[in-house]
Amino acid sequence: MDIVKIVGIGFLTLIVILVLKEFKKEYAIYASILGGIILLTMSFGTISEIVGFLNRISEKTSYNNSGFITLLLKITGIAVLVEYGTSICRDSGETAIASKIDFAGKIIIISMSIPVISLALDTLLQLLP
Amino acid sequence: MDVNILLKIAGVGILIAVVHQILSKAGREDQAMMTSLAGMIIVLTMVVTEISNLFETVRTVFNL
């Protein structure tokens, strides 16, 4: 993952956006969306390696936590997508939509982590005398 | 799926702007509207396919 390539693509997207803002205002948003997509997909290669590493580590640990690692990965994926959506909306000036996406993302993450919270509470209650 | 899609978008945008100017100067307002709409649709389909690729990659990487 060559950081120079990433920064270069970022600058190229910036230039394309500025040029498009000059000619056609609404095409700038498409350029920024596509630039974001290109930069994100470039970094997904490394992310999948990290995910594989995490999975290998979680198999080695003794107690049964198969659900936790997958849940963590799901939450990270949701966070990545929510951050992508909100930043695009804020760029184009629609902070209201950005906050709605943020809100929905938080709700989904909380609803997904409820089983883990209940499991933690149960184990805690067992520890108490 | 590298940088050339960005340049494609820029090319289509500038081309549509120029065609719009020419047609509106030539007095054909409706055709100018049609071409800008067509350009918008072309760019939209490109962007939508790229967005679906992104969502697919995210789904496979994080097994959502």
C-alpha cells in the first residue's frame, strides 16, 4: 500500500473536483464520491489481511469467543460505511442528512452489541457472591 | 477501476457543459436540456456501479 500513490490520487481527485466545480457544479459531488471509493478500495487489501490475522488469533484463545471477533468486525464495517456516507454528505453541505446517517449507524451498532452486553452482565452476576 | 474513471467523469462533465453552451447559443434550448440530462444519467450509472462495488467489497471484507 503505497502512501505516495494514495496521496497522489487524493490530489488528482481534488483537481478534478475543482475543475468540475468550474464547469458543472453537480458533477463535483460525483467526482468526490468516486475519489472516496478509489481510496477506500485501495486500503481494503491491507484491511482484509488484518482481519485474517485477527481471526487466526481469536481461534488460538481458549474460551469460546467466536461471536465477539465477527461482531467486532461487523461493527467496524458499519463504522467505515457510516463515516464514508456522513463525510460525503457534510462535504456537499447537507449536515442534516449526515446526522441522520450517523444516528441510524449508532442505533444499528447498539442493537448488534446487545447480546454481548447481556453475556457480560450474566458473567458478572455469576461472579458476585 | 483506477484513476481513469475519475478522468472519464471530468471529461463527460466538461463535454456536457460545452455542448450545453453551444446548443443554447444556437437557440435549441430543449436539446441542450436533453444533452445535459443524458450526461447526468451516464455519470450517474457509472457512479452507482462503483458504489455497488464498494458496498460489495465492504460486505465481503467485514462479512457483514
